[in-house]
Amino acid sequence: MKTQKRDTSVRAFKKGYQAGIHGKTKDACPLHQEPGRQQWLSGWREGRQDNWDGLTGVSGVSKSIKYLH
């Protein structure tokens, strides 16, 4: 059975979320083309918000597990 590639927009969002939750700046965005860049930045914003809300470490495990896979 052939494996399908993951949706690139979902993957960009997840990578952005991980960068945001770990406190990286939005300048760390590796994408330069608009569809993926916008998804990455959306994930980054959500990750930064969760970081500011204190959802890091054990308290944020349930939410961040969703974005790890």
C-alpha cells in the first residue's frame, strides 16, 4: 500500500505551532511562499498564545499532543 503525503498546509500549521510554543520568533518561519507561510504563521500565533497562557510543560500536554503528529 502506498503512503500518501501529509497535507502540506496541516504540516505547516503544526510546525508553526511547535515553534510558537517553544518561544521562537516568527522570523524563524522556513517557508517563503504564501499558502504554507500563512498556515505556519497561524500555527505560530496559536502556539505563542498557548505559551503566554502557560500551556507549556505538563499543563499543555493534552493540547500539544494534537499538534505533534
